[in-house]
Amino acid sequence: MSPGACLVRAAKTGCRHRFINPARREYPLRIVRITLSLFMLLSLNAARTATQPRAADRKTWTESAEPFHIVGPIFYVGTRGLGIYLITTPAGHILLNGGMSGSASLIEASIRKLGYKPEEIKILLISHAHMDHVGTLSDIKKLTGGQVEVISAEVELLKSGGATDYLFAKDPKMHFAGVRADHVLKDGDTVSLGGVRLTAWLTPGHTRGTTTWMTTVEDGGRSYVVVFPDGTTVNPGTHLVRNPSYPGITSDYRRTLAFLATLHPDIYLAFHSEFFNPAGKRGRADSEGVKAWVDPNGYARWIAEQTANFEKLVAQETAGESPHSAP
């Protein structure tokens, strides 16, 4: 029965067929659309947040932290937010990664507080050439005289001081003092010093030459496989699908995440502290010793989360949503 007919009949018989105003019929649909839009926005923000540090985390990048022993010859000498590692040997030491420009004195102080001399560092290694990890490299090289060993795909970016970065080339605030590599590595090459042997694995995407390091160390009569993973996060402003930031970037990220998933370390030590909870593990180490750092399940969960976050970003960009904006 039509609404008009119902109105006529209602006057005579009390028809109960309700007239539904088209605007009222549209109202629930509008609510659904708004709800879906909010859900998609929250999902996008969640994926972005999971792949980049919060502003509060970035503040910790230049805050001093107490240095401490982790396992075997490996010590933490980073800031509150950035993982930097001193690996000691009888033949001299290895420093893995650096920090923000201007914070070299914090790293130096941590090394000396542990009772080691920065001048005895022989080899300087990096994860990738962004200012939060190599901003101190030039100063540390001058201080130590150490040899900079870098995987080939990252040599030019490091030398340019960030000027050739696919994302930050035009942003001087993200540049750093360029450093020339003393020795160029290939994927799978090893770096050895005083009985310590580290393997360099190319894990590109975050930069073309992002490097994951892996070693086995002894502590208390037991061997531990230790991995320093890198290459899982997507910086704001990166294009993965539409006008990709560089050809093959999505494939690189997927290969990196798949490769990292094949590793089964006893201990994983990341270059951003929010990825592996060093404060919590260090607290437990007072009573548990090295056991507090053994976390294979935590590593597997983290890689699975990073993979899911990456695929969510790819799906959202494929669907036509705007890529996350640069900071």
C-alpha cells in the first residue's frame, strides 16, 4: 500500500501501515557510513602508529641511559630510546650503530662508565643510514679511529649524509655528517674481531641497504644466537604501491619480513627500545641473569605484528587511501 493510500485509509479505518519519511530511512545508512569511515580511519592510524615511533618515543632518542651488560661480550651503550651496542673482544671492540647528531658524548660516556676505552674500538657497524642511527658516526669515527664497514647498498647514502635518501633527500633536518665506508660488505659477509663473528644480512625496504646483524656468543658455558634485526618499519611519507618511493620497495619489504621470520634467535636486540623492552628485561636480569634476555617467542610475535602492519598499509594504499604524511 502506498503512503498516500495509507493516509486516506487511516482517516477512515485507522490503518497501521506507517509512512516512513525518506530522510529517516537514510539516517541509519548515514550512521553506518560514518561508523565505517571512523573504523577505517582508526585502522589506518593504528597501522601507522605501529610502524613509527610516537613523539614521546622520539624524545627518548637523546636522553641518556645507564649502560649495562646483556650477554657474553655484548653491552648496551645507547640512549633511552635508541639501541647502540658495544661488543668487546681481547683484540679491540666493535660498536654497532650510533645515535642522533650531537649525542656522541652520551655514547662515549656510557662506554667509559663500563670501564672500556672508546679509543680501543676497531670496527664501526651500522643498521641503516638515517640520522637517528648514524648521526654520531662521524664524531665517533674521529674519536675512535675505527674502520667503518657497510653493506654495499648503503655506502652511497651514508656518504651523502642522507642527501640521496629516497624519502628524506629534500629535508635538510634529516641529514647528517656524511661518512665514507672503509670496507664494503656484501650480503652474507662476516665481520670478525677477537673471536667474535657477525654476519651482515641485507634486509632492504626501510632503506635500500638496511642491514640485520647476527652472531653467536658464549655466556656461562652456553651459546646464544643473537640477532640485531632491522628493516621492518615504514616511515611516514613512504609510498609502497602508487608512485612507489623506489622501484621494488614493496617486494623488498616483503622479502625482508619473510627472511626475518626464518630466523630463530635466542635473543633479539633492536635499534629502537620500544621494539624489545630492554628496561623490563634488564630489571628481570638482576635475578634471572641472561635468561631474562632469551625471548624467541617475543621475537616471532614482533615479526608477525610488523608483517601484519605492513600488509595493512599496502592494502590501504591499494584501496586508494592516502599514504601517511611525512613528519
